[in-house]
Amino acid sequence: MSFFTDYLADPSRQARLLEMAVEHLVLVGASVGVAVLLGLALGITAHRVDWLAPAILNTASIFLTIPSLALFALLIPLVGIGATPAWVALVMYSLLPIVRNTVSGLNSVDQAVVESAKGMGMGGTTRLLRIELPNAWPVVLAGVRVATLLVVGIAAIAALVGGPGLGQEIYQNGIRRIGSPGALNALLGGTVMIVLLALLLDLLYLAIGRLTIPRGIRE
């Protein structure tokens, strides 16, 4: 353990870990951001068009069943190596929790409220933006939270295809050099930083929920 604390106390290591943590966070944020836009659109479509719902949900489910290493490798001939295949794969992995929770959240909205909005002359888009999505928001946010925490860990595997982030420390300086001095420290260091990122993001979503979900709905 003293070797690991010495590793963490090294200023150059600290700077490198911080740089990779920022890269990791940017990769996750960009992936989840795009997945939120796609997931909301697909979830709303599945909610509004019943016959499309099975196809949308089943496709998103299939994405999540593909082994991450295999998916990264399959994307290389299409988009090359580096951040791009990592980003595409993480978007695909993020979709299911967001789409599923969007559909569930919209389905949970009290239909009496929706009918009242119709009676007041609200159109479909106005009802969606002012009535349905605000009431479905706690469930949607839970899906975004699950998707984010899911891809924080999967993003580490992106290092195998040249992706950025803490996976570089785990793979390049840890797994590839296992048995040599410092390899275990690099493996532990990258892993600990990913766990800390996940905890911080989880706290961030809890704070967002506190700020954006009315107390009556939250309780």
C-alpha cells in the first residue's frame, strides 16, 4: 500500500491522472449528451406510435447485449481508431436506459391531466413540453443517471481502440506491463479514479434532481 500512496503522491502522476480524468469525463459527457437527444426522440416516438415501440426498445436492448470489446472492434473498419469509435459505442450503450425510462415516464403521466390539457385546447407539442415531459422528468432523469454510470466504466475499455481517458492508464501502464514495477499501481490508480468519477457524477445527478424535480413529485 505504501507503494501505491507513493504513486499517488507523485505530482507528475497526479497531473497525468487529472488530465486523463478530464478526457474520460468529456468522452462520457459527449456520449450521454447525444444519447439523451436521441433517446428522448426515440422514447417519445415509441410512446406516441405504439407499433414502433417494440422495434425501438428491442434495437436499443440489442446494443446493450453486444460485448463492449467486440463492438469497439467492429466499429474500427467504419470510423477508424481513437475517440470516434469510443464515442459511437458509448452512445449506443447509453440509449436503452434513456429510451426505456422516457417511455415509462410518459406512460406514468396521469391521463386525466393530459385530457384536461386537451380540453383547454393544448396541441400535442404543447402538451408534451408543458405537461407530459415535466411530469415524466423524474423517471427520465433516473434513466440518464443509469446510462451515465454505465458508460463511465465501459469508457475504460475504449483505450483498447486508442480512445482517450483513464483506460489508457489501466491498459497502457497497467495491464500491458503487468508484472513490471508500477504496473499494479497504474491499474489501481486508473480504477480508483473511475470509481471517484462515478461517485461524483452520481452526486451531481442527485443535486440535479433536487433542483429540477418539484418536492411534491419527488416525495
